[in-house]
Amino acid sequence: QPPCGEATVPPYAGLDSSPNVKFWSESEFGRDWRPPACIGWAASGYSTLITTATRFRWTSGAPGLLRRIGAVSELAGMRYWSTTHQQWQTLIVSAHALTGPPPGRRRQDFMPEEMQSGNTLFLEQTDNLSGTAIYRIHITEASADRLVFDLENVSIMRFLFVTLFHPGEMQSIYFLDRESADVWRYYSMTRTGRNASRLATGHASSSIRRAVAFYRSLVGIQIGRASCRERV
């Protein structure tokens, strides 16, 4: 349950605590799950679903968060703890803002004034699992106290020659709400579609750590300061 007028599930973690992260497998009701109406996802069901809820300190307000969200190129080099290899690995190999949907060209990072409510932007990203893909960013809400944006692949995502995700099968939504002058709440939900390749789904530990890596990148938490003990 995202922050849409009801208590969140999972609940927000305490300030300065590890994020509350929950991995929901398809067997838990994935075939019949209907997304909350406030998310805007039309299709039902999932193969995997990951939710992250926490609080963080932030003194630069909504404009500073918009700059972080728009700084697409800074995603490159994002690292996460690989449970498979038992070491830190690079998650995002490269990332670039685009002038528009395919065949959009690479451009400089998005500025806060471009990230207003209702705007749609595009980026290209290469990660260590699914290769290079183009994503659409939709800014649902952008105010001084609340930011909501969602992310969805608009191109096929492949590993070597195997198709992992067709367009629209990798979706995420992020809610950032001001709690006080310098404390914000963070809630994210990421799902893979019911028809996603089994090669890319069902890996709970890896999925959780990837979700937390994105959260840390967004709010500027350095790996050396962060705990590896995410609650699952």
C-alpha cells in the first residue's frame, strides 16, 4: 500500500535506520494483484514486486530532490552488494538523458524546471543484468512538499540474446513526502510483469539490494556510511 491516503505497507523505517524492504513473490497473489488506483498502472499481476519505505534527512528541499532525480548521468557507477558474487558490483554502467522517445539523442541532464507535474522525459540506461534500455519518466506530482514520479521501460530489455522484459514490463513508482523541515519520507514500488523472463525474476536478495542502491543514490548516502542489513 503506497502513501495514497492510507498507512503504507510496509511502514516507513525510522530515521537513520535501514530501509524497510519487502519482496513479494508471484506465489503470494501475484497473478491476481491489482495495483492501487493512485499508481496509475493499468495491468494487473506481477512476477516480482519490491517495496521500499524509509525516512531520510534532506535540507535542500524539493528543488534539490528534483536536481538529484534529473541528474541521470550520475547514476553511472551506482554500486550494490551482489549476494551471488559476495562483493560490491557496479549496477549502472552508463546513463544518459535523451531529447525524446526513440530515436531521441543524448543530451545534458534534466533541470528542475523541466520536471514539473505532467511532464514526460526519457533516458537511456545500461545495467549489469539487462543491458541497454530506454525508459520513460513521468512526473505525476511536483510540489514543495511532495514529489511523485514513475519509470517504465519503452524498449525491449535483453541479456545477451535472451529477451528479459518487453516494453512496459519493468515499472517503478516513487513517492517522496516532506515530513518536517529537513526530514522526508521515501516509498518506492517496483514490479516486473507477469510475462517477464524467469531469468530476471525471483531473485529476492539481489532485487532488494538493487532497490536500496537506487534509494541511496537518490538521497546521496555513501556506501561506506550505509548498513548492509536491509530488513526483508
